[in-house]
Amino acid sequence: MNVRAVADLSPAERRAFFERDAGVDAVREDVRGIIERVREEGDVAVRAFSEEFDGVAVGNVDITDDAERAHAELDGDGDPVLDAIREAAANVREFHERQVPEDWRDDFDGRELGRRFRPIDRAGVYVPGGAAAYPSSALMGVIPAVVAGVDHVAVATPPADEINPATLAAIHEAGADAVYQVGGAQAIAALAYGTETVTSADKVVGPGNKWVTAAKAEVQGDVEIDFLAGPSEVLVLADDTADPEFVAAELLAQAEHDPNASVVAVTDDADLSATVAETVTATVDERDRAETIRAALDNDASGVLHARSMSEAVLFAEEYAAEHLSIMADDDEALLDRITNAGSVFLGPYSPVAAGDYAAGPNHVLPTNGGAKRYGGLSTDTFLRSSTVQRLDRDALDDVADTITTLADAEGLEAHAESVHTRFED
């Protein structure tokens, strides 16, 4: 990796960092065709696309029993992977239980007002597969929905001749009610609109590739979605106290996710920036997914940047609005106070992003491509809706009657005003 100065970035280079392209628009038209076929043909289309895109002849689309069996087999074998899944699940569950809001009602001068929260009825969770197995994504998608009290939580995960048993076990451990072997855009269509086998959802959530993301964009409006999540990304904000090997490790870890991943380190220390770049370059070949990492490092939105000051580094981080923001600095809390745009923040040298990916407790389904400027990551709130409650007694209505009728008259809504007047007629 080469070191570049933040101040010397050209307009095109800055756009590459700040307007990261997940490649979604390029596949939107093809995705529309997939969605339409699934809506029209149901399971027939699901099976056809599974064979075309995944090379798998799918028999039973519903594999809920397979997930239960995978869990039982790992449990019977005393598999350490299941122990890890259980510990991670407990931490994720504990964190998300803290997010559940309480209903409330208070008196406002005779106006009894409140808010109550209720879960959606049906949630669809996409759990990626393909090049790697993601049992952690099963926990992150399903557990918040279960904690929120969603009545029916369904999971779609790509088919395979043998789906990774750890993924299936994690889906079962998380508490999913149904599991379907269907991936890609066809999975999102099936969850959104239903098929003969797949139960339609009120909301579809979960990360995926550009085909999944494009499909979520297409179905949005017919169903709710969480957000459009692109390839993984990390920005490390570091000062001269940071360990260059730790910084390099964070970049390499996120780069192994996807050739289109974005990995950035920004520091005001010239020696650190040079050492980080050298360490990354020297270490790539030691990693199992070296080819994927190299592609991500070559991404225009990846790099090691030298800032003239930590203030300039913070401004860059704020504009970047990273999915994962790692702060390795002497006064990390002071830097955190200056940050508002980040999906999840990791403070200190011993808080690797991998902790959040797997076992710390917070959710790893997070906004990418600058989405952290507008919304947060997946949470218990994602699966809740709220309604307000109001009760006015006669005196309370009388207190605001003139305000109501004056505004109703100003808007030309005479019947609104009359609905108040009639309550005070003898």
C-alpha cells in the first residue's frame, strides 16, 4: 500500500473515498427480472435460479428440520463451534435486550399521553453464504427480531450441496421459526412476496452482495427493509501511540471479506503511516484469503492516509462515515466526542472489529457507503413499531379547544373544528 497525504488528494480521489460505489445500479435491471419471475412462478423460479446461479438442484426449499438436526449433531459431538455460537448468541441477546423500550404514559395538564411499542408480525432475515459461511450473521439478524417479540422469523440462506452445519446450527440457536435454502435476489423476492413454501415477511433485513442489495432496493415500498448495505469497510483513526501491527491487522481483516471492501487508516504521524503501509504489504501473502485482500487493497476507496493533524483526520473520518470506525489513540474518548458519523465504534488497541463481528454483543449489520450519516445499524428497534396513545378529559379538551379550532379554520377544515365544538354543546 502507498501512503497519500489527505491534503493532496485530488477531487477524483476524494470522490472515490466519499462516494463509494457498491455496484448495485449495474445489476438493477437484471434483478427486476428475477423478482418478477419469483412473484409469478414462486417455488419454480426459486429452484430454477438456484440451479442457474448456485449450481444446486434444490429439492426441499424449507430446511427448518435440517437446521435443527445440524444443531443436535454438533451438540452431540461436543463441537467447540457450537459452544462458541452459544456464547456469542448469549452476548448478542444480552446487548439487544437492553434496547427494548418500555411503554409509557404521562399526564400533561389533563392530557394523558403516551407511546407503546409492538413488534412486527413477520420478519425475513437474509444470511449470506457462498464464498464463506456466516453463522455470525445468523445470530445478528435473528436474535434482535426474537428479542423484539416478532411472531415469525424466517431465514433465507444460499443453497449448497451441503450447507455449512455451523450456519444452520446458528440459525436454530438464534431461534428462527423457518429456514429456506434460497440465495441472492431470488431470496429477497421470496421473503418479500412469498411463494408456495416461503412465508412473506413484513420486513426483510440482512447483508448480502450487490444482487441482494439491489433486490432490497427493488422491493422496498412493498415491504420494509433495514437499509442498503454494501461491501464491508473500516476506517482506523490513529495517532503516534498506535501499534502499527494492530492497525495493519484491522485493514487486512476487513479486506478479506470482499474484493470490493474499503479499508482506510488515517493518522497524523508520518512514521506510523509508512510502517502501517509496509506491514500490510509484507503480511498479505501470509493470509489465507490473500487474493481477496489484495483486490480490496487496490480499491480506490482503500488506502493509508497521512493527515496534517488529528483534526484533519477527524474531519476525514466524519465525511467518510465508516461502517466500522476503530480509534487507536492516546485520548480515544476525546476523539469519539468529535465523531457523529459511524456505524459502530471500536475504542482502544484491544477492541478489534472482529470482536463486534462475532462475540462482543453489538450488531454487525451496519450502514455502509456513508449511510451512517443518516441511520444506525440493525437493532431490536428495527423490528418494532410504535403508536401513540392519547386520552383527554373534558377540561383538557377545553384548554386546547381554541387552538384546535383556530388552526382547523385556518386550514379550511370546518368539520375538524366542528368535531370539537359539538362536544361542548348543551
